[in-house]
Amino acid sequence: MQLIFKVQKAKEHGRPACRRGKSGIEIVLSRGAGSRLRSGKNIKAITENTDNLLQTLDKLLKRNKIELESLDDIKVEIEKGAGLTSTRIVSSIVKALSLDL
């Protein structure tokens, strides 16, 4: 089973004078050989707050009864225009999780 973090393009929010945006982060569990997922189905969760990223991942894994150790691969996909801070945070989390695999 593969875990993919997709860092999406930053979107503007708030007051018009505020030009900063937040990148949405989509967490995808993609099936592989020997997967518990039904054929052709990916499991997804989205968060716009990197503070909740690990909590969202934990809920996604628990809800689908998947152990972190059962993952074969973890990777990051970054869209053009994604926020730099979100990209760095996700990349750091992926490196830390990869150490456990």
C-alpha cells in the first residue's frame, strides 16, 4: 500500500489585502499488491491546516484499520504554486515516516 501526500496550489483567503494563501494537503492511500482496499478504490482525506496533518493521517489509518508498518512506500506530489511552508512541513513528515519503514 502506498501513502501519497499531495500538496495543492495555495489559495487566497481572508481580506482582499491579504495575499497569503494556504495549500490544501490531500492524503491518499493507494492500493498495491496484497492491499486491504477494494480494487480500484483509493482512500482520501484533505486538510488545509498543516497543524492537523498528523492527526488527519492518524484518523485515516485508524478508520480503515491500516497499520503504518503495512505501508510499502510514502511519497510527496507537489503542484506548481504550492506554499513553501506547507511543502517543507510535508517533506519533513514524509522523511520522518520513511525512517520507520
